[in-house]
Amino acid sequence: MHIIVLVKQVPETSDVQMDKETGTMIRSSSSSIINPLDLYALEAALTIKDVKGARVSVITMGPAGAIKVLKEAIAMGCDDAVHLTDRAFAGSDTWATSYILAQAIKKLGLPDLILCGERATDGDTAQVGPAIASWLSLPAVTYTSKIEQIEINSIIAERLIEEGYQKVKVALPALMTVVKEIGIVRLPTLKGKKKAMASSIPQWNAHDIEADPSFIGLKGSPTRVVKIETPKVSRNCTLVHVEDEASMSVAMDSLFAFLNDRDFLQKGGKKHA
Amino acid sequence: MHEVWTISETYEGRIKEVSLELLARGRALADTLGVALGTVVIGYKIPKTELNSLIEHGADSVYVADDPKLSSFTCNTYSNVLVQLFAAHKPQIVVSAATTTGRTLMPYVAVKTHAGLTADCTGLAIEENTQNLLQTRPAIGGNILATIKTPDHRPQMATVRPRSTKILAPDSSRTGSIEYIPISEDWFSSEVEVLGMRALEGQQGAIDEADIVVSGGKGLKKKDNFKLIEKLAVALGGEVGASRDAVDRGWEAYPHQVGLSGKTISPRLYMAAGISGAIQHLAGIKTAKCIVAINSDEHANIFDLADFGIVGDLFTVIPEILKRLESRSEA
Ligand SMILES: Cc1cc2nc3c(=O)[nH]c(=O)nc-3n(C[C@H](O)[C@H](O)[C@H](O)COP(=O)(O)OP(=O)(O)OC[C@H]3O[C@@H](n4cnc5c(N)ncnc54)[C@H](O)[C@@H]3O)c2cc1C
């Protein structure tokens, strides 16, 4: 079985603080990491590899530094990687990005399974996964929380949707996006790290993947960002302190007035359907 | 004139509330442009009363694809239906819900139709001179707001988060058309087969589209104490959410996790107790209409984003809130 996992490099946010005056993000470092939600896709692929045996390839698109996330994926146990990099890719929206990734998948050879994280923590669209499936005319199974059964030609999986868990059977080849519940992410091993250090990762440009120039980069992107604003995060919090019975009573009066003003206190609690 | 469209979703034969919210968005856009508002419903045996309610809530035309093989959502099949409809009617704008269905289906269709698509919009407006759709969305964990447009491609597609729009009051005097689309065997692909549904564990419902969500974090100290959060949620008519730390400790199931690696939600009211307000947690609630926080640490980050904060011990504060709520409902 061949699995391709698509990963993205994103800015590290775990030690980001908010500037209380301006409401903007202060990045303590400009370091980049694997999109945390893509780690679950890697974990899902490596679990399949452990259980059934598989070759796991990783692809990322991004600037020179993005090679770091591919090495990390190899250190976790992936077999090989491809780095898509070209100035011409810059400014691609989800439509163009998914085209580029789909072209790379075609060049590498259509695998049995393509795995993606649910979404990236920076762009936050969740669009690239399903869009790649569309380019390749593959079935898309999104929000996968559990892979129950893997056969040669099909996978039975559960999807976490609003109403609960939906069980589906999907014919392979297919693309799946996964959520955190799929598994606990493994750490890189020493052996993996050595392998990552030794491995040379091919770089492909637009020409290599035979990309139509009118489909890539800013020029090939149907959408245009026309304005960026930084909304102020502070909401002018009314703060009350509870230390004893008297302050509790004051706090409760204040809270209930607040909730009542905003219509949150329909008698008995009105549950929406 | 090319119509503005929304995609209506159904569950168990009923139109989902979020689809009525979309009609309010669509109505405003259609009125600004002076065009009709259409909506597409794909499903099986959707009652006429439900279709009429779409008209009562703002739609001028309802396009229905009704077939047993359309009873549950599968991406390829639903996409085939929409691609055919877009080709026939050429809507200029298509708005869908940012639900698990909308977020899967829309990108699939956007590729097939070479359309621009913007996810999770919080604002939709028409640009004055060009009549282009201006789509505003939060990105990077809600830390920036980007306005996006699609100048040269049609339709202009957007998804909108549930609970971010007020439903229009139903008007039973509104008229509109209901058109059943002839079923085409070409739509159906057998690649994905839905085998069944399993309900979320526990008593609690989903947080995705809830009006009120009450969340607990590590400050609850143990699983048993999460009952306090559940009680408060029930008393307020809301659902239960949790921080990642609470979920990882097994106090609440993953579908209830709020934040970066859980769900992004926009309830009318979000209440957080014993949650510090880490940036990854806040990323999930940036678009909540109103946030109330209970935390014993007055410097907790959660208060930066809250509208109302109680600095105090949740184990005394929540029972007091419950007592007050109870005495109100008895009154
Ligand atoms: C890639 C990544 C993704 C992540 N995704 C998510 C996510 O989706 N969701 C998420 O929530 N987190 C996420 N996190 C984790 C996040 O960084 C925090 O660790 C987590 O949100 C903390 O949970 P908490 O607020 O419950 O716990 P803590 O930070 O430990 O806060 C507990 C709070 O309870 C208060 N408290 C204690 N006792 C009481 C009391 N008696 N009364 C009142 N208050 C009390 C304390 O003052 C404290 O503020 C993610 C982290 C990373 C790196």
C-alpha cells in the first residue's frame, strides 16, 4: 500500500502571547513547525504502516525552510518526501495550492490513500484536502476520527460530524482528512532522525510537475485578499471579584443583570433543536 | 440576472437552522444586487412544509434534488448535483454553511467549476462599483481579519459559520417557486457508502451549532466535577464544551473540545470555567458573540477576551449561579 501525506509548514503559535494594548500577536520566535493538525495525518499513515505495512511519502509546498518539516516527518517514520518549491507558487490560494499538490501527486504516482490534516492552523480553511480530491476525482472522506478496517480496495472509517459519528465505507484510492481523535501522535525516533539526516529530499518546481502557469501562484488564484485588519481582541471585560458572601451577592446581581440584558435567561433554559 | 444562491442542508428530513441563517445573508446580498435568491436542497423525502419554510425565510426559488440515493451526504454525488445546477443557472454568488458538509462540498465544487471560495466568512457585502462580493474572514486563529474577493471567476463562493447570522422572521405571505430537478443517474457514485450513525457519547448534544456553550477546563480538577459544568449547561439551555486539557484527561469526550485542535464555534454565549485562555483555546471562540469567564486567577488570559469575568472559586460560584437560575425558574 502506498500512502501520501500532505503537510504544511505553519508559524509556531504555542508560545505566542497577545499584546494587550494593540490586540496583536507577539511571536516570540519566527520559528515554523509542522501544522499540528497534520501530525494526526502522519500518525494515521504510520499506524497503517505499522499494522498493514505501507510506504508513506510526504509532500509539502513551501519555501526553502519547509524542508525541515519533511525531515521531521521522516524522523517519525515516513519513508520518503518531496519538497515543492518555486517562486511561481507564491501567493497561491487554496484553489491553486490544491492544483499544485494534485499535480505533484500525479507525478509521484496516484497512491492508494492520501491523508491530510483537518485544516492548517494559519490559513484555517480546511479547503485544500477536499479540493485535491476534486482535482484527482477521488472520493473525499473528511473529519475522519477512526479508521476501523482496511482492505485492499476499501477502508471503513468513522467521521466526526455535527450529529455524531458517521460510519462510511470508501473505495480506494481515496483522500481522507483526519481529526485529533484519530490517534496520539508519536515522537521521532533516534533511528528516524538518523534516516532523516541522511536522506536527500528532491525539490520539484512548477516545470517538474507540469503545472499550467495560469493555474498557479497569485495569477492562478481565483481569490484576492484586498484588505487585512487586526481586530482588537479586548472586549472591555466587566470584572467582578468573589471573596465572601457579600461580594458573591454583588457579583451574582451583576452577572444576572448582564445575562438578562442580553436575553440569555429565557425561563428554564430554552434548548435549540 | 444571475441569482444569489444558498445551499440548504437537511438532517432527518428537516432543514437545518443554519440554512435559515444563510437565507438571511443571501437575502441581503440579493436585495443589494436586485436579483432573486435561490436555494438548493439535496436530500430525500424532504417535506413540503420544510421547503415552504425556506420561502418564508427569504428564498424566491427552491431547487430540490430528491432521491433515496441522496439521503445522506457524500461529497462526489452532491458535487455532481451542484456542478450541473451551476452550469444550468449560473448563480453569481453561492453561500454555504461552514459545517462539516459545507466545508467538504464547497472546495470540491469550486475546483470543478473553477470558482473562488472563501472559508468561514463573518462578513459578506457587495462592493459598490464592481458589484463583487466582499468576503471578510478571520485567519491565524482569529488574530487577523482578511477581506477577500473573486474578481474574475463565477460563482463567487463562501462558507459562513453557523450562529453568525440572525434568522429572518418567517413571513407566510412570501411567495416563491419550488422546482424539483430531474434526477440524473450520472450523479451517483458508489465510491462512498454511508453505513450508519453513532450518537455522541453521553447526554450532551453537539456544540457546533449551539446557541449557548458552557465549557470547563483543568480548573475542574477531576472528572466528577464536570457534572457542575453539565448542570450549568442544562440550566442555561446550552451544551457542554471543554479545554484540551480537560479532554486529554478524559473528563469530556473529544467532540466537545473547543479550540485549535478541536472545534471553532460562534455561540451567542460562551461560558468558560477553570480555563486559563491559552491562545489555542481562544482561537476556537474568537467569534463567540459574548464570553463570560470564571477563574480564580485575575490575571488569567481568558479575561482579555471576556465580556464579563468573575474572579473567584468556580466551586462556590457555579453552585450560586445554579441556585439563582433555579429560583428564577420557580418564580
Ligand atoms: C498545537 C496545539 C493545539 C492545541 N489545541 C488546543 C485546543 O484545541 N483547545 C484547548 O483548549 N487547548 C489547546 N491547546 C492547549 C493549550 O495550550 C492549553 O494547554 C490548554 O488550553 C489549557 O487548558 P486549561 O485552560 O483547561 O488548563 P490550564 O491552563 O491549566 O488552566 C486552568 C485554569 O483554571 C483555573 N482554576 C484552577 N482552579 C480553579 C478554581 N477552583 N476556580 C476557578 N478557576 C480555577 C486556573 O487559574 C487556570 O487559569 C493546544 C496546544 C497546542 C500546542
